[in-house]
Amino acid sequence: MPKGTKIRGYGIICKHLDAGEYFFGADHKVYPCCFLYDEAINPQKVYPPERYDSDFNDLRVHTVKEIENHKYFSRELEESLEDKSHPAHSPRCWLSCGEKGKRITKKVVIEVDNVED
């Protein structure tokens, strides 16, 4: 594990909080990572949490610095990783980055033998 990595509640290692990752989505919005962008563009998921204005992370409305200083990025994301009842908690964080980071690079490989066209 890289120096400075913190294992948070439920074994989550956050790519945003530990590695400084940001994901700039095709929707002109800034996300902590690609996993939460995936949640945002999936019509069946709820991200960002309803408690925030829909443009809180929109680059057409705010500068990167303003977005970075928003309470979600500056405080609530980390709080939400420690407490499942936090209003900003996203189960996707555990699904993608839980188990002490083992899920971050987990890949499924399916081998197929004797495939005929």
C-alpha cells in the first residue's frame, strides 16, 4: 500500500482522498473518481446525493477550486466512507474500493477453450 493510504470504514481505500484523483466527466462535471461518475450517468442510481444542487460539481457553473472547496469534496465524502447512515454515503464506494483496496483492481477473466466459429 502506498505511503499515506488510509483504510477507512468497511475497508475502503479512496482513490480521490488518497491519490488525489478527480474524474472529469463528459457531462462537464467533476467527480471523485470514475466509479462515481458511472453512478451519476446510470439512470437507476442516485449520485450525487439529492441533498446537493444538481450543479454543485458542474464546470459550466463553478471553477475547479470552487468545486474542490464544496462541502462534499472537502469534508462529507470522507465522512460518508466511515458511516453508512451518512446522507452522502454511496454503496458504490465499498463495491469498487472496499476490502482494503482489493476491489479497485479486481478483474474477471473468462477463459474459453475450443471455441469454434
